[in-house]
Amino acid sequence: MDGTLIDSKKDITISINYIRDLHYGLSPLSEDFVVEAINMNVRNLPKLFYETDIYEDKDREVFEVHYASQCIQNPYLYDGIKDMLDSLVNDDVKVSVATNAPTQFALRMLKSLHVEHLFDVIIGADKVAISKPNPEMLNNILDFYNFDKNKDSAWMVGDNSKDIQSAANAGINAMFATWGFSPQSEYKITVKHPKEILDIVL
């Protein structure tokens, strides 16, 4: 979702900086730093964001309250996303969302952008035991569709290595989207504009 369908970096950075200032008196982080930290393969986000070894309950609780209202203030769909989704759905291609963000925030943002209804399943990290790159989210979506690898085709479109690895772990195809948070990729199937997804899938 984030960095593939929508640009959400402004709001999540605002909420993180709110906690930094409120609880720790720390100076604000940049949007680029926050995005890079979130997309790292191995990272300790409490350390990077709040200079704490663990995610303190007080930080989590205040963040969730703050972000619940903040998350719909500034997100936007990347150019071409709505047309791409409409084209897929109109061609009877099934589309769902697997995000490492909490499901409640994903639903709230996608609804505010008027695309929630296009997705059959919207699943976040809180709905599985282990988030991406573990394949559990994708497997749940594939099971929802009664996916049969002998007759069906499935694609994961994402903007970081965790997305691509989750697809590999689930045994499905993947495309790396470069229009969002990760403008560079060495992955063999790379798409630079949402319309290229249509060329591949349709």
C-alpha cells in the first residue's frame, strides 16, 4: 500500500515527530529518513525513531490515537493508480492489499481516497503472526480466492525487497514499483508507471 498505491510519508512522519517531541524532546526527523528506516530489511524502529531499545507502551498508545486522525490528512494516490485499479477490476482481475501497516489505518486511508471498495481483502500486519517478508499475508489472500497454481496466476506489486521476498516465499510472481518510495531497483521485473502493470497482467 504505502509507496505503491499511496504516498503516506507526510502523515506518518508528522505522527512520529509528535511522539519524539512529546515524550523525548527530540528534534524532528525528515520524511526521507522515516521512509528509508521503514523499508530497511533489518532495523530497530524504536531506536531509529525514539532512541529507545523497545517500543514503549506510552509511545504506541499515543501514536495510534494521533495517527488515527492524522493518517487521512495528506495521503494521495500516485498518478495512474486509480485508472490502473479500475481497469483491472473491470477486466475481472481480483485485487487485494497486503500491508505491514495496521489494518485499521489501511482501511481508513483507502476509504478516504475512495478506493477501498475495489479490494476484496485488505490485510495488515496485525492480522498475521509474522509480517512481510513472511508469506502469511499473501497466503491468506490466495486462500480467500481459492488460488490454484495449476490454473491461476498471481502477482505481488510492491516497492521494497520485503514485498518481493514475500512473493517468492508464497510462490507467486512479483513486480517492483519504482514510482513511490524506492525509485531504484535491480529486480528483474520493474514497473515505472502503474499502466505497465496492465501490460503485464492483462
